[in-house]
Amino acid sequence: MRSHLPDFDLVIAADLAGALSLLASGDSWRPIAGATDLMVLFNAGRLPYRRLVSIAKLPELTGITVSHETIAIGSAVTYSAIQQHPVLQAEVPLLCRAASWTGSPANQNRGTVGGNIANASPAADTPPALLVYDAELEVISRQGNRRIAYDRFHTGYKAMQIQPDELIAKIYLPRQQRKLTQYARKVGTRKAQAISKVCLNAVAEMESSVIKHIRVAVGSVAPIPLRCKKVEAALIGQSLSRDLISLAREVIAQEIQPIDDIRSTSQYRSLVTQNLLSEFLGRLL
């Protein structure tokens, strides 16, 4: 098998300030960490960038910090590190499960959660989990830093609220104090190392039979990883019943925007999404 190998420049940043200086230089530098997505493009001769700065070893981006209110995950934290962290396992298990779905063990040892976000694929495994946990992103540049709710970060297919001189530094997750029922299902062609046809994550807190809190997010059914706010609005504060589940199926079918592609059909994706939502809500009855 032959592939076209384009020329490129790679600089390993000595520190965060140096990386940000290159991004701000106007010379089209782009950050790279695990490279599990970019190297696929590289081998295919479709690498969109020729100047890459590695941020994989920067200590500001490679740690997980737990405070009283939040868990801060550096953007260069690997999927393997996420799976192994005891607080993440206890409080945000859906994120750990998503990390275990992402490629092979070799990919999990190199791939990073920040890269999964920045690659901006609607089929990515970790974004639906981040959405149901109300994640926030910290984006930094030489001009300073800013935070943005993750459910506003993706604006269209491969489009994000980030500038060329910025990089994702951290992902903030609120500590989970609620007693949540948590659910995640990925439907693919096979059980391992598959790109999802549909991936649904959901969490809910019940008070008697009433839905007190709920978050639902789906991947591979829209141009972006989708937080299903219309479904949430239809369910929250309602007494759960079979009729309400039927209504939720109708709402989510209207909210998603699946397409036909090489992996599946829009009709299949719509039906599976409705079935997964029904399965989750059925567990709450």
C-alpha cells in the first residue's frame, strides 16, 4: 500500500509560553498531541497543516486536578489516564467508558481528550459524555484565557469557537453530588475499534417518579455532537410513564439530523436513537 507523505515541520514545545508564541506568530502553526487523528490524514496525503507544535508533554496540559467543586482535565491527558483515574471512575464513569471505546489500547495510550474535541468529529466518543456532565472548556492564547460551555463550542461540522492562536487547555467537569442513573451505549459495526453509527449518553436524577434532572447527548446523528435540549425540556419535571417515553421518542426524532453515509442510513440512526432513549428511560421506571 502506497501513501503520499507530505513535508511538514514539527516543533516540540519547551513550555506553554513557547507553544502559544508559535500559534500567535501568524505562520499557520497548529497544536498536536497524540496525533491519532492527524496521522491518518498524514498517511493519506491530506494533512491540512504543514507546521505543527507538539504540546503532548507540557505539564500544564497533562494533569488531572480535583478540587471541592470541579475536576480539571488537561487537554493532553490521554484516554488511558482518564480510565485509570479513581475520581473520574467514581463520579463521571461515562467519560471513562467513552475513553475505553476510542480505538485500540495503543491509541488510548497516545490519544487525548483535547484532541478528540478539537478534531470536531460528530462521531467522536468522548463529546456526548462531556455534554451530559455539563463540561466547560478553558481556551488560552497569549492574550489570556476564557471559558466556554462545551455545549456552545461546536458551531457546525468541523467548526468551533476557537481562534488560530488559541488552544484548548483544560476541560472542567462539576463534581457530581447528585444520585444519578447513568447510561451510555455505542452502536457500531462491531464491538471494538469501530466508529459509531449512534452513540447516546444520558444521566438522570429521579424524585419518586418525577424526573428532577436529566441530560441527554448523542453522537453521529447531527453535524456536531448534540446535546438534546428539547428532549430534556420535554422530560424534566414530568412524571415518568410509557406515554412520556413515547413523547420523548417523537421529540428526539425531530431534534436529531442523521444522514446516510458509508457506515449507516439516516433511517437506521433515527430508529436506534429512539430505541436507546427508550431503553434509558425504561430503566428509570
